[in-house]
Amino acid sequence: MEKAKYLLLSLLCIAFAGCMNGDWDEPSTTPSPWGNNSIEETNVITIAQLKDKYSSVFNASSDQAVQVTEDLQIKGWVTGNDIAGNIYQQVSVQDETGAILIGISQGGLMGYLPLGQQILVDLKGLYVGAYRKQCQIGAPYNGGIGRMDKFTWQEHFKAIGVADAGKLDALVSDFSADMDMFENCAKLMTFRNVTIKDADGKAAFAPNDGSVALTANCANREIEGHDNVVVRTSSYADFAAMPMPAGKVNITGIFTRYNNTWQILLRTDKDIETVE
């Protein structure tokens, strides 16, 4: 009987010790199956510093692409992707100082680059340039900048932690049509209390029926009172056939640049809301 008592006590102690170990062990972390987990954070510069360093390339009179030969990195959050088909083979990345587009020749980027995912990008060997003054990271294309192949991209980025879409709330800023384009292009912003021209509650964003002119399969919808700001929607976007809301609206999106015109890229239809 005495032996049985000691045996039971020993088993309880072992079980308790096992529970204590479970409580105190470091949680296991699984490396991301995407990207290059061997990249270490060194020589990180801000996006504003990157733009300043290559300002002559980004602001050239004609499209250019220049290879980065220094050990430079940027770190930021994914603010826009192809979640609804309106942003094609690109992601927008933003830090506290600015934003830039990254061109990647691959579909389904939202699967491993969700909104709010922080990433570290190793720039050495990649190219920087501008398409119609819009700053971009990618690869050479027809003398200018285009998309890099997916294999190159996988070698040059590292996902940091888990995606936190709530982080983007701190990055979004109010848009003004007279903002400096070079400094602010590709940022996540909101244009408040504006009216989309031709929006009557029936006209769609980008119908493919000939009712609106399409450029590169996209419709440019003007903002009343602002001749250099358009809502640009792909006819392949999930919400292309949805009616544009009439009246005053707040429009959130990625504000890209095409020469001297602002192009607002909605990420989903929820990026536009009616003002009550």
C-alpha cells in the first residue's frame, strides 16, 4: 500500500513537471515558406532615402531602370495587392516616410503578401526606375522599368512576423490634390468628400461594354473639380461591373502617378464609402 502511494505521488510530480515545461518553453516559430529567410537586416534605409538616392532616375524625362549595386535594404508594410484584381502583378509597400511599387511577374500575390504584411527587401541586384514618373522596384523592360520574375523576387524578400492589417490604419493619410507627387506617389491615402464624375448610382466602374473608354483595359473616372485625379479601375477587377456610388464619397486606395495625373487604385469595393 505504501509503495502504491509513493508510485502515485511520483506520477503526479512527473505530470506536474511536464505541465510546467509546457508553460515555460519558448513558443515554436515556423519560418515562412515564402521568400528568403536567410536575409539578415543590415543597411536598411527608408523609402524616402531610396527615392532621394535615385531621384535622377525616378525623375528622368524618359523611363529608365538602374541596377542597385550597393548592399541596401528597405523594410515596410504591404498596403496594396491583387486581392480584388484591380492591382495587377504589383504590390505597394510603405514605411513611415514614403511608399513605392514593386513589380512581380506573378499572380495570386495576396496569398503570401497580404495587406499588413511587413517585409524586408534586399535591393542589391534588383532594379529601380520609373514608369511615367511612378517610382518602382523591378526589372528592366523596353528601356524602362518592369516586373521582375517570381524566382528573383523570392530570393530578395523576407516576410517579418504575421500580417497585421490594423497597422495600415497608422499609415493612411488624407490626400490633397496639390501634394508633392514624387514624395507621396504609391501611398495609401483617403480623398474625402469628393464626387465621381458620371456616378449616378447606375454607371459601373469599368464596364467592358463600350459605354466608357478603356485604356489598357482600365477605365479612368474623373473626380469633379480635380482635373488631375482619376479613379482607375481594371475591367478585370472583381468590382468592375458594380455601380459607382453617387454623391459625396470618401475614396481610399493606392495613389499612384502617371506623369502629372494622380491615379487612385481601389484595392476592393470597400475602399469607397458614401458620406452620410
